[in-house]
Amino acid sequence: MRAEIQNHVDAIQKSLVLLGQRLNLETVGHRLEEFEAMIEAPDLWNDPAKAQKLMRERQGLIDAKGSYDFLAGGLRDNLELIEMGEAEDDAEIVAEAEAAITALVETARQKELEALLNGEADGNDTFLEINAGAGGTESCDWALMLARMYTRWAERKGYQVELLSEVDGDEAGIKSASYKITGKNAYGWLKTESGVHRLVRISPFGSGDKRQTSFASVWVYPVVDDSIEIEVHDKDIRIDTYRSSGAGGQHVNKTDSAVRITHFPSGIVVTSSLKSQHQNRDIAMTALKARLYQMELDKRNAAINEAHENKGDAGWGNQIRSYVLQPYQMVKDLRTNHETSDTQGTLDGDLDGFMAATLAMDVAGKSRADAQGE
């Protein structure tokens, strides 16, 4: 078998491993039987919303299994054809089978991405928060660079980006900013970005051409839709209004209508500083529910939960990704070891490779240590 075709076979087999893990092949038959029993219940459509959700889940499982079977069967059949063609010295059969395997590679890639993005809230819109960490003006500038990076990434995806609040740095950049990003699977992709991001570069603000290390934290929470019920009691929150301190202009309007909601049981604080106090209250409450929902998701996912519990300050020892611009060019994810020397491309929003690597690690159930060991 030609080396190129062997590489295609290896790629498809790798995708099948991931798809099988996501599908949980050992239990899929039993789960389908359970779905069939539930949809045959005579009172199923007494609750249309619940029934529709059940039907979607069942169809999703059927589609996932169908994709796995299609890829596995296609690979198996064409490998057998290649073996037969080579045994019979039939170059035409071999060529047809190799072409079919080549076509399967793209299908496998697409199905792999679909499998990575089928978590409970992956299809939802998302909130994105960026906060400058240790490093003063340097870190405020770094936070602004991250805001630009994620905005560029979202634009590449065709997503809508809405700036909800922003606090300027004392000299440059931003101390913090929060966004709502709207688009299919926005949360599914961006959830991989939660953590501390570290920048190493020659400072544009100091003298002596010395390298500086800056930190900023990024935290991502799904927008909670109407199908997810999150209860917030009035006694558990305090709502304050204040004058916003954003950049003004088309981004943030400086008014007395900005809203801050503090949730006492969790310690979560959310803000919104758009035009209308009523609008800001609704946005902030939605953001609070999203944060509370994220906490519930974290409890179900040990890896994410550990990352949040140990996130600490935006500084040494807590970073998930390092962006080195001096003395060499390298962006490296410390969870997966995925890296690139195209630092400018990354800062211009080329992040899918990093996101896919982290999603694949999570689906495979690997820890950071496991991934680094490989």
C-alpha cells in the first residue's frame, strides 16, 4: 500500500477511535433500546417539549452510530478491495479503492468535528470574559490583544460579537471586557479557551528592549436558553447601578444605567453597561444564569471542574497557553502540546487547531499529563 494511502487509513482510524469514544460503543445498543421503549409510551406527547427533545436525542444517537458504521464499513471494504486487487494484480480495483479511502478522509474529519461539538450546551451562544492579570499596563495591553484575537476568530466563523462591558486600562489596553458571541456551536468551540494566557515579548511601553511576561484570563460560559431552567432567588442577589467607564462611541455608552449583579451564594459578579438600564438588567441576569449553569456543567466534567477550581490568579503556574514573540516565535498550548510558529496568524484569530486539539483530549478522557506524555 502506498505511503499516502496508509496515512489516510491512519487518519480515518484515528477519527474512528474518537467517534467510538464519543459514541460509547459498548452501550449504544442498550441506549437505543431505551429510546425505543420511551417513544412507545402512550403518554409521550402529553408533554410536547419533552417528547421533541427525546426524539432529537434519539435521532442524534442514530445519526452518530450511522456515521461510525459508514466510516468503519467503508474503510474495511476498501482495504479488502486493495488487498484483493494487489493479489490479482488488478490496478483498476486498487485505484478505485484508494480513491474511495481518500474521499473518506474528509468525511471522517467532518464527523470528528461534529462529535467534538455535541456536548450538552455546545450548540449555544456564549459569553466571553477577558481580564488583565499580573503585569500592569503590559497585561492590560495583552488583554486587548486577546479581545482582538477572539473577535477576529468569531468573524471568521461568521458569528455575531456584542460587547457587553469594558473597563479601560489606566494607560493602555483594557482591564476587563465581556462579550456575547452568537452563532452555531459558539460555546462548544470557545469553552476550550477558559484559562490563563501568557505572553512573552519585548515591551512596547518600557525602555531597554527587555522581554516582559504578561498574563490575562479568559473565561467562557454558555448562554442559557429557554430549555434550561436556572432559578435565581431575589434574596440571593444584589443589583447595583453605576456610571459605565467604557470607551464610549460605538462600543460602550457612558451612562448612569450600567448594572452590576452580585450573587451571594456563589460569589459571582456580572455587569452590563449598554444604553438602557432595563436592557442591562436583562443581560446581566442572563449572564448570571449562564455562570450558574456553567458551574453545574463543571460538576459533571471532572477535567473542567479541576481547571476551574485550580485556576487561581492570572499569573505563573495557572496558564493554559503560552504566546512567545521573543526571542523566538511560538504559540503552545500547555494542555495538549499543540503548537505553531505562526504567531501572527494565531493572534489574527486562527485558533481552530488549538480548540480541536483540546476538544479531542477532553473527549478521549485524557488529563493534561497524559496529553503531554504523548
